[in-house]
Amino acid sequence: MAKTTTQYVCTECGWTGGKWFGRCPECGQWGTIEEFHEARVGAGGGLSSSGGSHTAPTPPKTGLARPITRVGTDQVKRIPTGFGEFDRVLGGGIVPGSVILLAGEPGIGKSTLLLETAGRVADRGGQGGKVLYLSGEESQAQVRMRASRVGALKDSLLLASTTDLATVLGLIEREKPALAIVDSAQTIVSNQVDGISGGSTQVREVAISLIDMAKSHDIPILLVGHVTKDGSIAGPRTLEHLVDVVCQFEGDSQTALRLLRAVKNRFGPTDEVGCFDMSEQGIEEVSDPTGLFLSTTGQEVEGTCVTFTLDGHRSLPIEIQALVTSSVLPTPRRNTNGIDANRLAMLAAVLYRHGRVNLLTRDLYVSTIAGGLAKEPGCDLAIVAALASAAKSRPILRTTCAMGEISLTGQVRPVPQLNHRLQEAARLGFTRALVPPDRHSRGRKPIQGLEVVEVTYLAEALGALGLV
């Protein structure tokens, strides 16, 4: 007869024990220990002679184990999502039988992205087959209204609204869709285990059941996951280890730009990023995001400088804008947007010591455009150039860009994949680039239309920009 024991599990690292702790003894996190009830087999219910339970072996199926050289991969055909950016992040499309976890903040557009994906896969008709969309957060009428707005009304798109795990599994097994979408993992509940909806026990049971369904029936499943206040995925840490792919949907609620990144991917790279634009008609992919983070004015304005960052395999131009004003406070302001504030304080000190530009007693405001991020060390030279330009009221030519990391000694250090950045700069019409010398400098081929100026120290870079 089955008995129930009380166990405690850490939602961060998965540690389990029979006693509650305020701080996890394994990972040291506070407030992550939760109680759950686990069923165990009582006396006479299959215990081994040593007192521990065991699983009886079963006869293997025919052909269950075979030489790895005879296992072919040509039969694995990926399913296109209908979004080129989504396919890029996944490594070429959805692998049959895989479970993909899509996480993001509330209102960022996770459900909208997956609903449009469902509509585009269903629109492929005979090739794509049916698509099953299972919502545990919205009613069928609510999902239908959103599908009408984003243009995802398709006859082969099946819609169900339920929070029962058994019903979800039964619908997937009966319909056998080409793609199943479950929204979300924290709202589905199993009656076979204890715990509240969204708790560690329930989320783990939902994930294991859906993964078993996907693997046994070769049906790919897209699973929506919520995030906590600190940005981590809600539920036990084992959830990320169980699924095949973990994607993060990011973006600023004040802007329309959305970025899709693969944190974990068993079938492709994890250094790709997909760009999307949120509009009234839904989500649109941005195949060429080079102009998103640049201002549209053609005039030369003081306090601006353009650099190029790497996001995955893409090189994106980022415009740095700086404002320097006189301070009336004992401690001058250091306000940033899209830039690390500690990095700005360090660069201001280096600029004073090695560039002879004193900004220590002045208010500094540094920002990027359209929610772009310039936290890569390779953006240091552009940040310093923008600050010096604002302090001296001398604009930098809009056809000039700067790339390089600045050390505490004032040296301009190399950045990775510099040639890739320079080629992108030339493609966008930049005619001059300030870069640090690296080991590929001698063998670098000239880039047509782009003058590459190598600078070794900060003072040398400021002189080349006419900011001395």
C-alpha cells in the first residue's frame, strides 16, 4: 500500500531532504526550500531485502539497442516555424520529438509569438499537418480574438483550453499533431501528485509527462515558462535540464524590439539571436536589424559615437549618446541606459588620467538608442569618444566608428572578430574606423571604402578624432 512522506526540495538546485531549512545547504540560496509530498511503497509492496525499493527489469524490445554506426539522421526532418529568425535560433527549425521551453517576462509577447508560429505551421497544410494549441491561461474565445488580430485563423489549428494534465496528454495522443503548444507549464496541474499550481512538484510532473509524450510519439512540444522577479525561470531548476531547448524572449516594455536567445540547445548553437518587432498586428521578424540602434538624423551632433557589437553571429551598430553638464551636487550624477554604470565610472577616471579630460566633478548621462545594449568591453572606446565629444562640444563625423576595449593603463585592447565588424561597418557606409592593433593586423586585407586607423592608447585615439 502506498504511503506518503513529506520531503523538502530546493527550487534552485533540486536538493531534497527530510527537514526544512531557511537556507539551502547545497547551493546556499535563501527561501528556496519548499515542502512536497512524495508517495512511497509500504511494507510488502515490492521492497528489496535491503529495505530499499527497486525497479524490476523488463525484456527489451526488438532493436532497442543497435550499433551507433547504423543509426541514421537523414530521417530527422526539421519543421520550419515560419519565422526565419526563430529557425535561426533553433538551429534550422523544430526537431520532431523535442521539447522547447520559451521563457520571458509577463506581457513580453511569448503567447503571441507561439500563436503566430502555430498559425504559420498550420498554414503549411498537408506538409505541416495539424497544430494543437493548449491554453491554461486563457479561454478559447480569448485566444481566438488574439488569433484573429495576428492573422492565425487556420482550419488546421486546433484550440483547447484546460488546466488538467491528463486532458492535455489525452488530446495530444488523440490528435497526434505535427506540433503541440502548451501555455503554460505553471498553469497545468496533475491530480496524481500533491502541490499547488506552479509549485515545484507540479511543474516537475508536468515537464516529465510532456517530455515522455513527445519522445514516445515523436511530437514536438513548445512549452511556455514564466520567470521570477530576478529573471530566472519559475519552478525547479531541473526543468531547464529536462527539456531539449531553453529560449529566452527578452525586450524592454517601453520599446517594440524583442530578442530571442537560446540559453540551451541540444540541436544547434547557443550563440544565435533572433530579432522581432512588436506591432499592433502581432510580431514581425526583423531580418536586418542594423538600423534599429542608430538615429535617423543626418546632422553631426556632439556627444555621439557609433560602435559595433557582437550578438551571436551578428554585428550590430550601436550609437552611444553622451551628455555632460555642470553638477550642483556634492556627488555628481552618473546615469546610464543600456550601459554598465560601474563601467562608466571607470572610463571617466581613465579619461581623466590618460586623456586629460576632467569629468570627475560633472554630471554624466550616457545612453543608447531604442533599447540597445552596449555592455560589451569592445564599446569602451566609443563611450569615451562620446564623453570627450560632449565635454569639448566637438562633434564626431557620422561616418566614423570606434571599437576597442580600454584598460586602466589607457591602452586600447583588441576585440573579438574585428574583421567581421569592419565589414559590417563598410556595408553600412562608414568610411573611417578607429580600432586597436591585433595579431591579424598585418594579414588583414584592405576593405574597400573603409579607412582603418589603428590606435594603441587612449590619447592617440582622441587625437585621431580631433578631441585633444
